[in-house]
Amino acid sequence: MADARPRLRLSIVFIIFAALLLARLPLGRCQGDDDYDDDDRSQGASNVFASAVYSRMMNLTSIFADDIGRHFDFCVKDTDKEWNEAFNFSSDLTFLTKCVKETKGMRDLPHRLCTSAEVKFYFSSFIENNGAKNFLSLNKNCNLSSWLSGCEPGWACSVGENAKVDLKEDRNIPIRNVNCGPCCQGFFCPRGITCMMPCPLGAYCPLATLNKTTGICDPYNYQIPPGQPNHTCGSADMWADVESSGEMFCPAGSYCPSTIQKVSCSSGYYCRKGSVSPTRCYKKSSCPPNSTNQDITIFGALLMVALSLLLLIIHNFSGQMLTSRERRQAKSREAAARHARETVQARERWKSAKDVAKKHAAGLQTQLSRTFSRKKSSNQSETPKGFGAIFGDAGGEPKKKEENNLTKMVQSIENDQDSYDGFNIEIRDKNVKKNAPRGKQMHTRSQIFKYAYGQIEKEKAIEEHNQNLTLSGVISLATNVEVRTRPPIEVAFKDLSLTLKGSKRKLLRSVTGKIMAGRVAAVMGPSGAGKTTFLNAVAGKATGCDMTGHVLINGKAEHLRSYKKIIGFVPQDDIVHGNLTVEENLRFSARCRLSADMSKPDKVLVVERVIDSLGLQAVRDSLVGTVEKRGISGGQRKRVNVGLEMVMEPSLLILDEPTSGLDSSSSSLLLRALRREALEGVNICMVVHQPSYTLFKMFDDLILLAKGGMIVYQGSVKTVEEYFAGLGINVPERVNPPDYFIDILEGLVKPSASVNYKELPLRWMLHNGYEVPRDMLEEAPDVDSSLRGNQDNPSSNSSESQSLAGEVWGNVKDIVGQKQDEYAYQFSKSQDLSNRKTPGILKQYRYFLGRVVKQRLREARVQGVDFLILCLAGVCLGTLAKMSDETFGALGYTYTIIAVSLLCQIGALRSFSLEKLQYWRERASGMSSLAYFLARDSIDHFNTIIKPILYLSMFYFFNNPRSSIGDNYIILVSLVYCVTGIGYAFAIFFQPGSAQLWSALLPVVLTLIATQQKTSKFIADLCYTKWALEAFVIANAERYSGVWLITRCGSLVNNDYDIAEWNLCIIILILYGLVFRCIAFFCMVAFQRN
């Protein structure tokens, strides 16, 4: 049944088509028109008759317009255009004139033409017999009892002399059994039927000649009947698809201006099979005489070279722009830093001179006071008028007329905008408020850098004058509006416990304490103590667990996630962008995470301050580097990892092992930078592993955890040794205290006192009067009862050991619970209490766009390899997969779809698979996922536009299909857009290795499904490859007209294609791309690691 449906539909199509074919032939003579004498065979009379016949043919086309619209629309878009290209003989009616001469006068020609019933009979028999031209069904003229010579191929007969024939008759076949003879040239006469049909334009239908050697009538490959010496070869015997009647088509290398004339192609032209006129070759292309196609590979090579040069120029130009921009920034930065240092030095020299002058002035005043009376001296100024004028002392008002050069220099330093008052640490509120908005008024790079370095030098001066500066000292200096303190965040936790949902294993047990603003707290403990779990629990990121207890933010029961815009989290791994410089990484984080109301100069100041405090000045313009391409050192990379959070000026900064892998000097530098952050009111909590004694003393507080997630100590670093000494645990001399405590908790060192290390958490809880869980009291029965206080003495309850199956089931429940919590965490919303408005989606989109452009430019070599492989694929497929007229190039386009889909889809994986960790970190910090996705997709549209051009520059010019390069380009752009979206989804959902395998497998499988005839239409329609192949075939089939019309319709109906669906194919490919982009974005947001 699956084969019967297309055959039935094709049969109807051919019948309608043949009826329309006959509509173009004369009907008037069948009705007894005697306007012309049958015996008049003069040339002029024949031409007039032919013209009259053709004019009557033209008047019958509108009769069949409705039938064309109903049955023929799947392969004919413009009826008039298509039929004119097939049967518009107005330019040359020679075949009609000759046929009039070859028949018995002008009356006999209409009697030999097939009626609608005969045409219907021919095409229906042709379809039913699968195109076997020698097996038409029997009819009243050609049957077992009556087989006339007109039934043979290439011959036809006429009706009786007095019979009338209506060509529009579609039911009854007329009796044709007289005047049988060869079919006129320009017509074809099938075997088994006794009438003639006109050959379409593009066909070559001369009278056949007998090949006496083979007995074949060349060029039609039919034989004359045996035993009939008077039977000769006639004209063509069949018009069907090119596979069945290829000998009827005008041969390649020649063109046929009429159906009875063949002309060889001359030099400079080429003629494809079935051509009506020659096609001029492009200039510089190779077209010798009798060319079947033009050799335009040189144009493809030139186009590829031109495009390569253009891409190279764009890359070099953009690279030079980036380099020159970085150089200008470096020059401006160095000039600003030099100006700041020189200004500070000048100010210091001025202060020294002023102090010396004051000392001399004080001595002079003492001498003068001895001379004058007490009354007179009491009315004098504290300093002489001359010195006050020179040094501008606060004791007197200087006169402008008496200002000397030194005074003018100092006033220039203090009032010049380029100095920005940043160096005058003695300036008070009045002057500061007056000059505060200057940062917002700056636009030039030099002004911004001078402002930034001026403030940095001022802060250094303040630090030098306030070596013992504490949080209270910072608050006291807040009278200067330029010194900003951050909103404090204090996190308190009471009886905090975490238990896995499935296995009920405890990760944290009764943790109580707090971390305070303006202090640096260290979380220490042996491996497996739950240090990172503790940070996640405090931050509200713990998933798959049941949490009990309370977490208070500034004394209120609020979720810490509500403050995520002012909370920085530094992961243990150095998750930074390796193809960006140090400064670019920090600047991007600052742009997206600092307040949108903050001016650009202030943001630059923040970045420069962090770079200076972390000691990254020497590598600020160096790429961070990746595993494949080395960049900065590991210690510098670790500091950049911390700096990404420092530049957003957090109020709470959580760090997971920031000193791991750092040497002592790098660790000290990092910790000093963090202490400076703490002086501004930042709450800093960090996990560290056995720091040195120097680093240990730089912390303010210590949270010491034992295995099982229990607190052993929480408090000031200064009192930790005193507390353990009270338990009888004394740190030996020359032993680092944190190392000794952790070794005890690991069980590696036995304390000198009779204290079991397992009892230390319980002793801490009893020491602070915390409520102790019963199970902890059971685990430490040897603890002195006096320490237990009023704690209940629980009864011993022995828990039964879990079976293996129960343990496995508990682990499964743990995984399921964790996934559920992760999804709930991703899609839950919390109230924003941070009071910070970060840049919106559009601004972040612009920032992401600029970052991706830089990354792509630095990955130009990878892009170049992609382009080269695509060009090679175009050359190979264009050379090997030659265009087939029988299938309209379907095979070559099938290979094209597979190659382009595979290469572009794998190339699209890099857009998201290589930066998953970076995205997860940025999204957790509050950056827009939509802006990130759209920016990367927008930049990838460059590949969507360029890759089809590169492929077509090779494939099209090596293969030279009939379809236009514009149509092919539009299809390939839509295809690349589609497969790029699929690549995004694979890159986000799968691991890189699995994503590559899926990207290689999917195009091949979908193409095989779409090209199978037995595949369900519904399943085929789900394959994007089906729509791409249909678009390619339609674009090519539209260029086949005239004699190719039946071939086109047969191919389209067999593949279930519609010539009017080209736009639909493009739209569906684009929709597939959009849908898969939406799927990819959903997966990116939903399937995220915390």
C-alpha cells in the first residue's frame, strides 16, 4: 500500500498533465473546418495552417487551470510559466509544418492526435507497469485479435475519413485503424496506442534510423516488427522520466531550439541535458566546444582566497586594535601611577619643609615673646605673619598678593583636578564634599587612571599613618565621604545540624557560633570534618540534606541567599577564564557585580585597588592560561580567583581553601589583602589547611571542627592555646599550634593529658553550656560527670546495623534528594535584601558580548582549523558527489547535509562545553544567564554566516548544480542555525566526550531515516535532515523545466515533496534552531552544579 499511494498520485498527475498537453493542440479541424483546401500543400499555406493551429491551441489553456491548481500544484508553481517553457512553440512551428507535409494533407493531422482518453490510458498503463514501455494495457485498437502496424512504437494511425474526433473526450478511445504510418518528427508515438503526442521543448524527436547491425531504431532503442519489410522506423516512442526515456532528451553538449533541431554548443557556452538554448560561460572559465558544464573551480578558489584574506585582515586588524588599545591603556595607567607617586613625593617633601619651618617659627616666637610684654604677645598670632603667608598655616588668612612660588605650587597640588585631593589626608568634610562628584565627571582614560591611582596612594598614606587601624578606626575615618564602609553582615548559627535524607548520615552535628563583620575567621579541621559542608550550610547551599537549627543574619531569621549580590564565594578550584588577561577577568566581574549607580572611575578604582593589593601589577596584561596553553603561575592564578570576588566589594566573603598550593609569601600577601578588606567591615570566613604560625596569627577567629562535623573550638585565635591548655593539652615548643591541634583530631598525636580526642566536641559544648544531644553523651561515657551538669543521662539504645540493601537504598535516596533540592534551589526565588542594584540584562549582554569577542579573537587558530576542514569537505564532496539529473542532486545534497551538520554541530560544542564551571560560578554570583546565553549565541552567528560561504565556495563551484548559489546559501544558513542549536543542547546536557559522540551520530541517523522510502511520514517530518534535503531538491528541481517536467513531478511525488514548500522548509529549520536553543537554555539553567 505504501508503494501504491505515490504511484496512484503520480498516475493522476501524468493524466492531468497529458490532458493539458493536448490542450495546446488544434481542435478546430476535428470539427470539420474547411477554411483550407486539403490539396493545397504549398509552403505558404502550410505555414498559415500551422499558425492557425497554434493560435487555437493557445485559447484552450484556461480550460484546465482549475485542474492544474488541484492536482498539479505540488510540482508546478506558476502554470503559465511552466507550460510556456514546455509547449510554447510560437518561435518555431517548423515541426507542425513538416508534419502537415508528411501526412495526407492538413485534414489528417488532427485525426492522428491523441484524445484525452488515450492520453489517460497511456499514462495510467505506464504507471501501473512501473514505466515498462513495452507493456501497455490492451485496448480496442491494439489487442490480441487486432494488432495494427500503428500499434508499434514510433507509428500512428488515423480515424476514418468521415469520423469526427473530440480531443477533450476523456472516456472513450476512438477507433484508429487507417492510414497507419511513421509518427511525425517532433511527436512521440508509444507502443500499444495508435496516436501521436507532441514532444515538449528540450526534447529532440527526429525520425529514427535503422541500425542494421543491431536492428535498433537509433536513437530510441526500439525494434521494427519482424517479418514486415515495409515497416520503417518512426519518431520517438515515449516521453516519461529521464531514466525511462533519456534518449528523447536533447543530449548534453548540444541544445535543441525546437524538438526537431539539434545544435552543438560552441566555445564559450555550455549545454546541459535537455537544454533549449546554450548558456554563456563565466569569463575566465573553461568552456571548449560541446561542453556539458562549465569549469568554475577557479572562482571557488578565488572566493576562498578572498574570504580567507578578508578573515585574516579582520583578525589582524581587530588584534592590532586590541593590542594598541591595551598599549594606550598601559601608557595612561603608567603615566597616572607616575603622576601619583610624584605628587605624593612632592607632598611629603612639602610636609617635611613645613614641619621644619614650623619648628623654626616656634623657636623665633619664643625669642620674641621674651622681648615684648605679655599683653602685647597675647594679641599676636601664633605664628608670624610672614611665615603664615609663606606656608599657608591655619593660624592666619594669607594674602593673595603676597603668595610666593612655593605657596602657588602647594595650592596647585591641592587644587589641581588631576591630583583629585586624594593625597591630602588632612582635608576635612567641607573640601571633600565639594570635590566628591569629580569621579562621575571624568571621561578620559587619563583622568580616570589619575583619579584611581590618586585614591590608592591616599589609602596607602592612611595605612602608613594608621598601622593599628581596626574596624572602629575605619568607622571613625568615615567622616570623609570618600572612605566607604560596606553594609555589615553578621552570621550566627545555633545548633546547626545536617543529615542526609536517605541514609540519615550526619554531616554536621550541633554546630553553634557566629562569624562577625570586620574579622577574618579560619575554619580548620582534619580531612572529612565537614569544613566545606559547613560553609555550604551557612550559605544556604547545602542540598540533599535535612537541616535543623537556626541561621541568623544580623540577628534575623533570613536566608543568606537574599544577600547574594553582596556575598562573595571563592571556590577551591581556580575557576577563571584562561583566554582573558588578569585585568580583563577582574574588570568584567566588577562591571557586572558592582552597583549600576557606581561611576566608571570608581569601578576602575576598585579594580586597580584589588590588583595592587594582590600584587598582580606585573601580570595584569598576561593571559591567565589554560591546561593547553600556559599562562600565569599557580599562585597568581589563585590570587586572581580571589580577586574576582574582591572586586565586587562584598560584605561577606567566603573562601574555600584559598591558600592551597601557595607558598608562604603568596599566602601572606593574600591574607594581608583580605585583612585590608576586613578593615572596611567585610565579614571573611575561609577554610584553610594547617597554615604556618605567621599566617595563623593573622586570623582573628578560629572555628576548629572534628570529624563528624562537630565544633571543637570557636572563638578568638588569641585564646585557643589557653583553652586547650585548660584541658591539659599543651602545645610543645617549636610546634605550630594548628598543626598540633589537627594531628590530635586526626588521632595521629596522643595528647599529654588523659583526654580522648573524641571527647573534645563534647567538652567544648559543656564548656559553653550548650545543650548536648543524647547520642553524643552516649559516645563519651568517660567524661567527668561534673562537666555534664544537668544533662540528662539517656538510656542506651543500640541501633541495629543496616543491611547492604538498606545502605544502597539509602544512597539512592540521597542522590534523589540532592537532585530535588538542586532543582528547588535553582528555580526558587528569594527577596533581595542587599540594597544593591546591579546592571540589567541589556548592559550585561553588552559586557558578555565584548568578552566573547575577545575570546573568539584569541581562538582564531581554532576557528581557522574549522574553516579549513569545512573547505576540504566542500572540495571532496563537490568533486566526488557529482550532480545527478535523475535525482536532482539528492545524493550529493545528502552528503552535504551530513558533512555540514556534523562539522558545524561539533564546532558549536565549544561555545558552552568549555566554560561550564565559569558559568556556574557567574550565575551563582547573580549574573544574568540569559545575557550570557544570548551573547555567546550572537557571536556564533558569525559562523552561521561565514561557514556556508566557505563550504559553498568549494562545493558549488566544483559541483555546479543548476540551483542558484543564493538558494543554496539560504538553505545552508538555516541548516547551520538549526544544528548549532542542537549542538548547544548537547554541549550543555552532556559531558564533552558524550556530546561529541552524539553530534557525530545524530546527523547520520536522521539522514538515513529521512531518506528511507518506507519510513513513516510522521517520523520523517521530525527529522531536520528531511526538511533540509527537501529544500535542496526543490531549489534544484525548479531549474528543470520543459522536457524535465515529468521527471520533476515524478521525483517530487515519490519523495512526497512539494515545490511550494521551500519557504516552509526554511522556516522549519529555523524553528528547530530556536526550539533547541530554548531547550539548551533550560538545561543550562536547570542542570547546574552548586
